[in-house]
Amino acid sequence: MPAPRLLAAACVLAALVVGPRPAPVRSDDAPPHAKATALLQKHCFGCHGPAKAKGDLRLDKLDPDLVKGNDGDTWREVLDRLNFGDMPPASEPPMAKADRELLTSWLVQERRKAALAKNPATHFRRLTRREYERTLQDLLGLPIDFGTRLPEDGKSKTGFRNDGDALRMSPQQYETYLQIADEALDAAVVSGPAPAVHRFRLSGFEKNDTFKVEPLPKPEDRPGETFAYATPKGKAFRVFNASPPPNNSKKAPWDGTLPPSAVRRHGEAATQFPDFRVAVGFQHAYRKGETRIRVRAARVEGDATRVPVLTVALGSTNFHGVELTPIGEPVVVDQVEARTYEFQARMENISPPNSGPLTDKNAAVLAVWNSAPQVKGEAAPPRLKVEWVEFESPYFEAWPPPTHAAILFPKGDLAEPAYAREVIRRFATRAYRGPVATAELDRLAAHWQAARQDAATLEDSLKETLAVVLSSPRFLALPATRTATAERERLTDHELAARLSYFLWSTMPDAALAKLADEGALRDPAVRAAQIRRMIADPKAWQFVEQFPDQWLELDRLQRVVVNKDRYPGFDDALAAAMRQETVHFFGEVLRKDLSIFQFLASDFTVVNDRLAAHYGIRGVEGPRFRPVKLDAALHRGGVLTHASVLTGTSDGNDGHPIKRGMWLLKNLLDETPPPPPPNVPELNRDSPKLKGLTIPEALAAHRDSAACVGCHRKIDPWGLAFEEYDAVGNWQRDGAGAELRKRRTRNPVDAKAELPGGATVDGLEGLRAELVRSRGDDFRRAVLRKVMAYALGRTLTLGDTDAADALVPALRGRGDRLGALIELVVESEPFQSK
């Protein structure tokens, strides 16, 4: 690595391991503790007070101010003893339940405030894996999955992956950044003539002896001569037909049509082709560049009432099967006249053959199949007919490609040093998301001068210098420089543009946002509001739609639950994926239509595809596309509480789990995270012999039958009991298919009655949702504001941040609780616009 790159590496690593500054602690936040002190004096000072200090512990000497005091660890021990029920000891008069709950509630609340107050505000964080990938893609114009080589980002205590406190960098990770930068610039900036292009038309898939491989001539309007497939010594490499199904025979030959089929599991990790497919193998490794695939296909006319779905994938064979990556989105083919469908992919995103000799079991593959759902016993399944497939790799529309021209603009009359300096300035300005200081530009230009002496071409010397830009802290992180004395400073225009774009797009500001920052126009609240609306309407906002609800609602829990397939035979990976997508698309619908955040609690619609619609019993939904559907009351759906992603993720795989569901609701919808359970307390297991035959309220009562558990469970369990109408995979189980499945597990009737903390009684989720809206509306508003603000800031909230979020509740209520209004309020808040 050149010396300047080594220096940049040292600077980046130093910047990313410096701890954040502690946040100032407000002096007026100490909560009242008179009642707690009186209870301690009544029940505890006899053993731990002025007259006696059992175990050398004097509670009267502990500082009750957990925010500014130093006795937090000791207070945690006191909380544990109260939860265990061994304080006061058995020899002393027992503490009333109300007194114990008041003390534990006070300690939990004060410990949380202390944690918030002592939490330092992060002012410098690296880009997440997703943000790095999206930024590099937008900067270079390359749709390559750069982030797959980076380690997974960890989650903060609040569940977000963009929290600066959890985003550190190892030397090995930084070395990976350097490698990615070099390879990305090699892909974007080219030199010399266009490479030869592999152009084939493939047809006759029914039998091997009818299979045709036709090299196509070079189109007049595109660069790159066609690769010489036919040579004097024969074919340059083997292209083979992998289409005929396993049961193909002379007596019952395959007619080439494709009924519904799916990629099949083979062992624990391997997969195999769908049984019915058009598939071609290439004993050639296509590792880089754009590839274009064109498929000529039609629906087979007949008695089918459904339509086929065209899916195309690229990948490689191996000794265990195949590894396939679908290209683009599946396409519903609803016409009987053949049409041509086009797909494009970057080969860097596709699994290549292994290194070593290329054989049929170590080859690149292209596969096409009908991915419509398979219906057992269907008399006339929808069929797809593929006439031919065209394959072109690498695919170029122009040479040099647009990625090159976007960086190396026409040189004109500029001398080479002046041209190089301007190329570097333009590139660094975009990469750094703001102006480049003259001193920094001088350093980069000096690096180019040194690189130019050894480089064979101007392009090579510029790639070496631009790689330095891509390894700078200003590219890899989101710094917000502060003066030495200020506790709070307003973000600069370009820092504000970057915070806004990474909040809603997970990538760098686009040209419009950067121009407004250059002009200082983002200081105008009306301009900011207009930009928020524009950004939400932009397809890039899918990054926010996909990531925020996934992390806020802990949708990754779905991946950690092992569902009992004997109890739920209809559950599979495709259904699990559809469950998660429902919640993501539902959030997107609320965002794009600027609906009320209370739609997350109760709605008259959801967003499903055919697979999930069948699971819910919703009729009339065909195809893999997710679309909004109106909900009938008889379906017992509406809002995320009834989404199968949430219900399955908060189950144990065998049945619903009221404790997990109650804790999930408190943590994510009310921002009231319960304390962790005391050590050595087992989880609720409905299959335990001790709990067999008990109703779920009886099982919960037996589970919490100790002073160590009862305090917390009295606050958690009622919220979870209301979910009892839904099983481990989200089936409604009072009637219908869910009820039939329940009969196999238990004869106990569904009991979803619960008395919530505060005294309200509900029976099932419908009552729970109504009660949340009626009595906990402001708590829900406050929770969502805090969650969005934490994600927007990219840090765990400080006490000042939570105060600022809470202060927005009346304004949100006054604006109809719309999600778009909530985002605008967060952007207008002092924490968002400060550093």
C-alpha cells in the first residue's frame, strides 16, 4: 500500500476509535424520591441504617440521585434483592405488594434516566454496511453489492444498526474498504478499447440433441466485438443444456412447457434447480461487468385459471447442487402471444464457479422457471413456454461507459495537472458530501503527482488518488466537526443535507439536495419540508421503509424462531419472507400516503402477496407482488399487532408466547423496556409437565409464583395475554384453520382476557388495540417519536434528546398524527439540526 494510503488508514482508525464526548447533565432532572425514601426508612433502615449496617451497607447513605450520584451499582443490587423477594428478610415484617412495586418502579425509572443522562452523544460515526454500499453505488453509478464483503453491523441496546456507539472498525475491516475501493474504481474507470462480448441465443431446450447455441453478431449501435465462440479447434468452451427434468423419457418426453416449480433444498445448505426449468451451463467464469438476459416467453393457452410467473436467475453449479441469485423481479406472464422480457445484473453480485478446472459441476448457469405457487392436486396448473433466451456479457451501451464519463469529463484544453486537480475536486466534493478545503485538495493533488510518475496511464494515476478519497474518514463516516468550547452547535448546510439524506435514503445527498446546501437554502423550514416530501416520494426512500420498521419492530426475531413443522406444516421459508415483507410494505403504505401512525395499531387494510393472502384466508390475490387489500372484520386483522411477522417472531415456535409478546409491545410500542429477569429464572414452557393441562392464565400464574417475578410479570403478562387469539405462526385460532390446528395441541379454550395495569379489562387484541388508543395514545406517540429520532440521529438518545422528542407530542397530535408530519417534526427539532 502506498505511504499516503497508510497515513490515511492510520487517521481513519484513530478517528473511529475515539470515544464520544459525554453529554451535559441537566441539573433540574432529579426526580422526586420522598415516597421511596419513606418506604426505605420504614422497611430497610432497621438493618441498613444508622443503628445497624448489615453487610456494611447503609441505605441512608446512598445518594438517591442516580443521575449525578455514584451509587448506581449499589442501587442495582437493592433492586435485585427486591425482585428476588429476600429484602426485607423473612424475620422482618413483610413488605406490602404496593410498597414493593412503588420501590421497584422508582428504581427502574431512575436507573433508566441515569443511563440516558450518562449516555454520551455520538458526534462521529462510520457508515453502516448498507449506507456504505448505497453511497458507493450512487457515487460511482455501479449497482454492485459492495457491502457483502463487510461484517454485519451490530445492534445497539435500542435495536438500531446505525447507532454510532455500536459502529466501530477493525484494521481488517479497513483493509477491506481499501480493497473494495480499488476494485470499484477499476470497474468504474476504464482504459483502452472495449472488451469482447459474449452474445448467444439459446433455444431448443426440450432435448439435448435439439439444443442450439447461436453466437449473435455485434449490433451496429453498441461497442465490443462478439467473442469468437467457434474457433478452428472447435468451441472455445462448453455450453450445455441443463433443462430436461429428471423424469424425462422417450415414452413420456418433456414438451418444454414449465408448470409451477421452485428451487429445492438439498441437504442443510445446498439447493437444486426447480424440477421444471430452462437452464443452461457455461464452462466459463463470468465474474465482472453488466450482463443482459432477454427471454422470449408466453403463457400456454388452456384451462388454467391462474397465470404463470417468469423468474430468471444466474449463479453457478457445484458438487452439492446449484447456487442461484434471482435477477430483477418475477414477471406475471398473462398473454398467449410470445413477448420478450429483459433482465440485467452485475456479475459481481452473482456466485461464480469455484477456482480450478471448469466442468459441468463447476460452471456458470442461467435458469428460467415458472415461480407461480404450486397447488397440490391442481388439475390445470398455469404453464409457461420459453422460445429462446439471449445472453450478453459484458453488456455495454457505450464506450467508455457512463460510469467512466461521469468521473473523467472531457479534458478539453486543460493541461494534465489542472485536469487531474479538477477531476479530484469534483469527485471528492461528492464523496465528502461537502466542499473540499484547499489544503486537502493540495494534498490529494500532490498524491496524484507522485502516482502519475509510476502509472502507465492518466486513468491509473487518477484511480490511485480517488482511492485515497474513498478511504478517508470524510467518506467512510459522518463526522460533524465541533469547536472546542461549544456543547451544541448548529449543523452546517452540508452536514444537514447529509443527515437528512442518510436518514431517509441511507445514502449521499443527490444533486438537488447538494445544490440547496451550496446555496444555504436548507435553513428555510419551508424548503426543508418540501425536500422531505420529495425524498419520501423518491424510490430511494425504500431504504428507510425497509430498514426502520425492521429494526424498530424487531422483525429479525422471525429468523431466530424455529417453527415446529409438525404442528404447522404450512410454514416454510417463502411464507416467513412474505410475513416480513407485509410489515415492511405496510409501513411504506402508511409513509407514502401520509397516514396516521395509529394505523400501526389498528387499520382496515394490510399489504400481502398471494402466499401470505392464502395464509390469512384472503381471497382474490394472485402473484408475488405485494399490494394493499381491504380487510373484512371477519379476518381479525389490522395493524402490526396482527401481522404474522410480529406474532411468529414473539412465539416459541410451538405456540404463542404471552411474555415475549407483552415485552415486545412494552418495549417497541410504548418505549417501556421491562428490566431483565433475575438470574436462574426459567422461561415459560407450555410443554413443561408442571404446566401441562393448565390454561395460559393459570400457566402464567404458576410461572410467576414468586416474589422475584410477580412485580414485573404483573406489568408484562396482561399485554401478552391479549394476543392469545393468535398461534405461533399468526393464525387466528378461535375458529377456522387455526382452531383446527389448536385442537391438535390442546383442548383448553382460548382465553385472551386480561386486566391491564391501570385496571382496564380487555378480551383479545381488538379490545387491547382500542385501549391503547384510548388511554395510552400519548405514550404511543412519544414512543414512535423517540424511535424515529434515534434512527434519524444515528445514536442512542441522551436525556436532552428524549426531552426534545417528548416535547413534540402536542404538535404531532395537532397535525393528525400523520407519519409525514412526525418526520418533519423530528427534522425540525433541535437535536436533529445540532451537533
